[in-house]
Amino acid sequence: MATSIPSQLERTNPIDPAFEPLLDSTEAAALLRIHPKTLQRMARDGEIAGIQIGRLWRFRASVLNSCLSQTTRR
């Protein structure tokens, strides 16, 4: 019997509503339709909020969405 791989929707739907999973640079850049290195540079420069863990960057989808909606309102 094969086990099913959880869909993207199931992985992003947290059990605890207060917890929001973090996206890596590739996933976050895909949402914004930019290159991951551009996103990392923007995070380093403080243009987009991100969390750096060692050499890796992580991003909250809700923060990216709010940044995107603020950018489109200008």
C-alpha cells in the first residue's frame, strides 16, 4: 500500500492557528515571481522582512502578502 504525500495545501495548513510555517527563499521568491537571490538581497537590505537562520533565509507568507499589497497600492 502506497502512502500519499501531503499536498502543498495540507502542509501549509497548520494544526495550531497561531503557528505559521516559514517559506524558504525559493518558495517565497516563487510567490513574488522574482529570483531567490533578489529576494535574499531585498531581505538583507531591509526591503522585505525575513529571518536569517545561519546562511538560510526564511519568510512568512503573510508578511510577503502584506508587502505585496502595500507595493501595489502606491
